[in-house]
Amino acid sequence: MNIPLAFFGSSMGAGEILLILVVILLLFGAERLPGMARSLGKALEEFRRSARDLSRDLMNSHPSQPSRDAPPRAPDQSQLPAASAFADPPNGKVKESSEPAGMT
């Protein structure tokens, strides 16, 4: 007699599930099963709540960063240097300095 079980590669059927439930009932007894099911339900709910809170915290942790879908913003004009700092001198000649570049 060859009975394939879910643990050896085939999908789990109703027979395997029923067998597992009977073994659990025999091991723990009918009086302890409701309490165990209640504890398992509370643990799963706490896990889901924590996962939901973590997801919400991660989504709201960086509100200053633009989303990937938002178009890029233009720079604030008050933060840019004045245009005269980059303009050529009025006479077209560059003032020669006796100091090396970058030392001013």
C-alpha cells in the first residue's frame, strides 16, 4: 500500500488535512484546542497590525522627498547666485590676478 503525502512533493489534499487535525486533537485534547486557536488568532492579528504600522511609517518617513511620479521642481530663485557673478566684465577684458587660480 503506497499512500503519497503532501510532504513528498504532491499537493496537500483533504485527507492529509484531516489526518493532521486528528493528530493535533489527540495530542492536545479537545479542552485545550479552543484556547490555542484563540492565542494563534491574537498573535496573527498583532503581527498584521505591526506590519501595517511599519508599512505606514515607512511610507510617511520621508515626506520631503518627491515621489517618482511627480515632475521635477524648478529650483528656488532666491537660492541661486546672482547673474552678475557669472557675467563678463563690461569692457570685455578679464582682470589678471597675481594670485594662482582658486586662492582668492
